[in-house]
Amino acid sequence: YLENLFQMHINPVDKVDTAVIAVGSAMFGVTFLFMAIAWINRNFRPIRAKNLPLTTAMFVSGVLWFVGDIPMNGHVLLKGSFSRCKEWNIWVRVLFCFVYTTVLISRCYALDRVFNQNRPTRGLAYYMPTIVLLACVLVYSIVTEAMSSRLTIGYVKQLELCSTTEGYVYVTLSLLWVNWLIILVMMYRLRNIQSTFNEFYEFLFICAFGIAAMVKTNVVHYTHPKYPLIRGYRVAETLGDAFVINAIILIIMAYPVVMSIARPEEYEREWLLRLRTDGLQDMYEANLNLRGDNPLRYARMNASSNAPLEKVVINSEVRSPFYDRSEYAVHPTRSSIPAIRTDDSISYSDHTTDIRRYSSRSGTSLDSAAEPAAQRRIL
């Protein structure tokens, strides 16, 4: 009957749809494993720098987004509780898709405040953009819920399917595009940040995945409005969304989590040393919750370490925006490294600061740079 009605071949729900749910769940299972390890090792500074609560919020939002995709993409028979199309679409699928992208915007904004605006990641001014975005999403959800199903989405009992209007689909996709455009603008603002854990390239890949998913969804909705009735399209939509959701989270968390297992002490020492040589240690600690209970101590790396950083001994505790160069003691065998004066101090807020850059790819590239911080767009 439906094939004659819609003049198209229809694939009923079958074992393939069950397999799609299983594969998608397996993807989230892998990501959950990484998130669980991250929380177990939450005091590992490279993990803490990734803002674990925000990343966890992304993961939970992604799971609920996937759960909403299951009935709305036609992987189950729309009977019983699954027949409540409006609730599943508005309050599960669309809502948490918006929440997921809003959390990404919050991550970008945190880095923008620290480096481009030189402001802390606390206070009403920091949280206000996120609050405004979430309020807009909530208002949109309430308005669409209050509107007639004939104007948004409703359940057609005779056909046992959800019916959405073109206007509702296009408005929802347009709002999602606004979120991704905001992420693109924020990513552009972060392009020149030079720091130990520069997230610009992470956001570059994140934007590539997100925009690819948006293009896919737009094309499918435009060319095949009844795509849940076609096996190939509904499989591509659901697994495509699940892949992007999990890939973005793993881009952020996978490497520090793996390092926290494989070589935690060595990697943290290298990470902290690069942070220190960037001249940004105190800024990160103050704004991104990296300060530990004990002083930052950089012990001498043992001879068995494969790290490119040579024997460096640093024993310091940063409690102010100033640190003294005498804290650096370079091993005498590194004759190729220029001597460091110990007669003065340096401030992050001084735009004439000598910012010493260290490249982990070259053991001899510890150079002094007199370039102002303003030109480097750090502060």
C-alpha cells in the first residue's frame, strides 16, 4: 500500500536495522571506555586540560541524539511508545543535537577568552553565551511542541509512520547550520594561538566532520524526504551521525587518554615542559583548572626514556604571574642549547616578554624569541 501511495520501493524494518543499532551502540561503547579511563585518570593534567565535564556532556548528548535517531530514522516499528514522534524528535533527537554543538561552542569560547580576550573562564560573562544558546534551543523546542502537528511533525496512525513538514525540517537544519557557523568563526579566531595543547587542528578536523554530516543530512532530507522508508538511506543517516558524534569526542580525548596509560609520567613531564617554555603555564593553570595540589616538579628524565626532551631539572611552584629564569637548569651535555640568564624575571602580561619556544622534534631548538605576545595573539 505504501509503495503505491508514495510511488517508491519501501524496505520494512528487518535484521539490518537491528545490526545498525548494534554497530552504533558498539561505537558508543568504545567512546564510553575512553571516557571512563579519562575519569579514572582525571588528575592527569593533559586530560584535565581537555575540560572533562564539557566532554562528558558532549558524550551524554551524543548518546541521546543516537537514541532519538533510532525511531526517527525508521529502525524500529513505530508502535506503542515509539509512535510518539513529536516527543522523540523534538525532546530527544533535535534537542540533544543542539546541546552537542552548543558544548562544542563552549569549548571554543573558553580558549578564546583565555588567549584572545585574556579573561578568566569563570563568572557570568563566561557562562552567558552558553546560557543564551541553550535558552534559544529550549524556547525553540517549547514552541515547536506547542504548534500543531500539521505544521511540524506528527504520527500517521493508518500508515504507522512519522510525517514531518518541509518547513519544520528546513528551519531546524538552518538553526543547526547557525551553530556550526559559530564554531567555524570561533575556530578562525583560535588559528594563531601558540600553546602546548593548541586545539586549532582538533577543531579543524571537528569542523570537517561536522560540516560533512550536515551536508549529508541536508542532501538526504532534500532529495528523499521519506528516507526512513528506504534501508540504504536510513542506515547511512544513523551510522553517519553515530560515527561523527564519536569521532569528534575521540579527536579531543583519545591521545591524552592513551598517553595516560602508555607513558603517563614521561608524557606529563614533556607536556608540562612545553607549557612552561611557551610561557603560558600560569595562564593555563589559573583559567583551565590545571593547578595541582603540589608544586609543579619537572624531574630529571631517566636514561631509558625515548622522549626527545633531554635531561632537564626544574623544581618550581608557580603562584603568581611571574616566574624566574633561574628555575631552569639545563644539563651541561646539551652544549648546543644557549645559556639562560638568571638575573631577571618575566611576566605574562608584559608584551615585550621573551617567549622561549621549544620544538619537541628537535633537541637543539630551544631559542629565545623577542616577538611581542600581542603579535603572536596569545594574550
